[in-house]
Amino acid sequence: MKILDRYILTSFIQTFVSVFVILFFIFILQGIWLFISELAGKDLDAWVVAKFLLFYSPKIVPLVLPLSILLASIMTFGNFAENYEFAAMKSSGISLNRAMRSLIIFIFGLSIVAFFFANDVIPQAEYKFLNLRKNIIQRKPAMAIIEGQFNAVGTFNIKVEKKSGENGEKLSGVTIHKRKPGAANVTIIRSKTGLLTSNEKSNLLQLELFDGYYYEEITSAKPADRQKVPFAKSSFSKQIMNIDLTSLNTNDEDDEQVAHTNNMLNVSELKYTLDSLEGNYNKDAKSITANIAQRSNAVIAGTPRVLFIQDSIDLAKDSLKLAKAAIIKKKDDAPKDLLALVAKADRMRVLEVANNNLGSTQYVVMSGKNELIEKIKNINNHWLALYDKYVIAFACILMFFIGAPLGAIIRKGGLGLPIVFAVLIFIIFHFINTFGRKLAQENGIPPFLGSWMSTFVLSPLAVLLTYRATNDIGLISFDNFITPIQKAFSKIFKPKPKQA
């Protein structure tokens, strides 16, 4: 390696390591504030808290690494340009492309490391993080519940007004919402007091409730009765509930409501899981479609396929006999009102049957639709997790080719102007990335586009900056705008020649 390459590479690495460490600890502090309510006042050992932060820290790297490369690139090449080191290189016949050669090799190697880190280290850390949090809750079950707000624990949303006892296991003012996935009805449980108990060897958290009420919405088969919103209510003196901790909500920054198992899988595991999920989705979609088709009231070969009320079967047969008796010989003889084929005494019954069948079919369609939407969201999140492992690698290269030319153009090093540009570019990158992910999760756009949207938007900027830096063109050339204006003004306000 030549002395110049070694000098440029050493300068960049020193700046990159310093920036990475500073930003990493800033994001770690953000994580501490995120979980401070769960860690503070729980009588946890310092080693447990250290492991908690250690397993949490790898998920920060995909945020810190691109920003560190961007800022280090702007600062390093800005210092070179500000101190006229680039001018000395160019006078010696060394172009910007030649000066960036060693760093390009380093960044490509760093992007490969970032991919393997996202593929191997982050899933393992996420798995250990969830298990550590579950173990802490098993030892101190009250940690899973924060006072004054709803807490997602398993399939329950639990809210308590106050906690007491040595480990906060005694609860007062307990409100629980329980909703099954894809179901429209909800169960509400309220009790005056409660007690949390757990076993370290078990994945179940036991909640004992005392002196409470139990409310449950009832879904009627008749649409008219559903509008009355009926519910069942009962009281109890003691009730025991078992909460499964294996599906514990992680309360991460994105607040995703879909299962978080996709963050604990590598590329091969994600591909295998996606194949299974998509196969199950296609199978369920066909099953729901067939179920809806069977519920239709289409008549084949003069026999109604399905009717939901036994009396309506006899009614349909009578109507068919009347229809066959009044055979329509001409097209113009067809009645405008189909109810004309039915006796007047039976028309109300026909309308009731049609209304009930329509309501039941609509309920089945909406239930199937909600179920399929949840499955699609789960599949999209797995696709996003798969693409993110490649996006983090490409983001390292993208940020370098934005930062290095930008630093050479602005010719400013240090922590002033480079930080402004770096933060502005990274905010745009992170905003577009978050926006694309949210759209993809809701199935608004394909997951591929949602994951790569930020790179698609910023890649032209990287190409433009690299082109302008290698050709010694400024960031914005004002001559192209000012010269035509000057010419226009000179023509308008051209001084008149003096007469002799």
C-alpha cells in the first residue's frame, strides 16, 4: 500500500471510529430512556442491566453505521479540501477517484461485514434480548405491567391503577381487554384487586383477580340483533388467568403489532418461513373463498344451494313451483319486479331471508378479509426483514458516495457544517425508509419497494455529487442562473448613445 493510500485510509478510520462510538452511545442512551420505566426500581443486578443493554445494542447498528460513514466521509474529505491537500494531490496528477480507491475497497469490505452482522448477530441478539426480558418478568412479574397505561402482555391488554408489595405483585384497579386475532368481539374484565405470581421454569404468568365483573360482546346471527350491541355480564369473587409469555410484546420503537419473530431469523430461515407463510395464505384464501361461494343463494338445476333458515327452504321450493307454472314465453313478458313471482303473503318472508343471508355472508366476508389482511401484514414484515439485511449493506456504500464528494465540494472539515449536512441527509434517508416500511406493512406498496425506497431516492444524489466532485464543479453553479439574467438586464437598461 502506498503512503498516500495509507494516510487517507488512516485519517478516515480514525474519524469513523470516533464518530461511531459517539453516535452509538447517544443511541444507547435513547434505548435506556425507552426501557427506563421497566429497569428502574426493579432491584435488578448491574450484570442483568448490562446484559439487557448488550443484547439491545446490536439493533442500533443499522442506524448508527450509515450515519457514521456519512459524517466521517464529509469530515475527512472536507479536511483534505480545506487544508489544500486535494490541491496538492491534483497538482501531482492524482485525481479524486484515485484518492478514493483505498477507501472504496474499505467501504465495500465494511458493507460485507454489515450484511453478515445483520444476518447473524442481530437475530441472535434479538432472541437473547426477548428471552432475557421474559426471564426478568418471570422473576419479577410486575415488571410486565406499568401503572396507568395499557400493557400488551400475550393476548391481553392489561391496565392497573396502582401496584404495591415487595415486587409490585399486588394490583388494584385492574382492567383487561382480550381480543382474539381476526375476531370482532372483545372481552372486558374488571376487578378491584389482583395478584401476580410466576415460576422461573414456566412460560406462564398467573394472574389472580378478586371481586370483579366479566363483560363479553355477543355476535348474533341476525344483523338486526347485532345493531342492538348485546353483551353478557357476570360477576366473580375470584378468577385465575394464565398469560403466555412466549408471545410477549417487545415494545420496540416501531411499535409493530405483528409478531416479532421475523427479527430473529437469518436469510435462509426467512426464506423458509416465507415459503410456509405464503403457502398457508394461499390455502386459507382458497378455503375462505370456497366457504363464501357455498353460502351464496345461487340456484343450480332448480335447487337452492344453501339457505340459512329451514323455513326458507320450503319457501324457496314453493316459489320455484310458482315460477315454473308461469313460464315466460317472450322476453318482453319478464317481470320488472322478481317479487311478482312470489305470493303476496310470502314476500315479507322472502325479504327477511334475503336480508339474513346477505348479513351472514357479509359477516363471513369481513371476517375472512380481516384474517387475510393480518396474514399479509405478517408476510410483508418477513419480506421487509429479509430485504433490510441487504439494505444496510448497500446503505454503507451509498452514504460514502454521498459524503466523500460532498466533503470535497463544500471544503469544510470539523464538526460544524459537516454535521448539518450529515444530519439533514440522514433524516431524509431515515424518513423515506420509515415511510416506505409503513406503507409496505399495510400492503400499500410491495415490500421490495418499501425497503429500497430510500436508496432509490438518494442514489441519483450520490451519482450527481460524485460527478461534480470528480469534474471540479461546485455544489451549485450560480453562473448558469446569473449570466442570462445579467444579459437580459443589460439589454433592457442598455444606455442610449449620446447624440453629437
